[in-house]
Amino acid sequence: MSMAIQSIIKSMPINMHWNLIFPIRMSSLLTIMGKRLGVPDLLLQMNGLRCRIPLWIMEINLSLAKDELMSSIQRYAANCNDAQIIMIIDVHESQPHKKPQEKSKLAKRMMG
């Protein structure tokens, strides 16, 4: 996903006109005015000559409790006034994963 977003941004002539950089960072500490807000899963920010502005903050939730997830989202929303998108992808397995048993047809095919 990061590469797709980066390709879209590179296709825009923004950098040539305004000398701005839009880096996409994964698992990077988000700091606003010296305050550490957390580590979102994906962060699109605008880097100018004197500042960094987070525009798109994404969290992918696999195991956090809803209260814990919403706490970090609220922290981003309260402190990142310029953020345009704060996105949550909440992933749930339809059924718990079970690895194939060694005697199953699938396991035999993979070993053979």
C-alpha cells in the first residue's frame, strides 16, 4: 500500500512548484511540537522547509481492544490539527487460523 500511495504522490507536480516533500513512513514516531503522540502504522506527512505536517494517519488494528485503539486515534485527532484523514482498518479473522496437520492432503502436497 505504501508503494502505491508513493507512486500517486510522485505523479503530482507538487514538489516542483512548492519545494515540498510528501514522505510516507511506516512505524514512525509521530511528534507534534515536541509531543510524542505514538507510532501509527502508516503516516503521510508534508515536509516543507521549516515544518512537518501529518496529513494522513493510518492504524491497522489486529488485536488491540477498541478502547485502546480509540485512545490513540483521539490523541492524533486532538493534536494533529492539519490531518486530513485519520483512518482505521480493523481486521478480524472469520475463524481462527489452524495450520494444516502433517497428515492432511495440503501438507502432503506442500512437502512433495
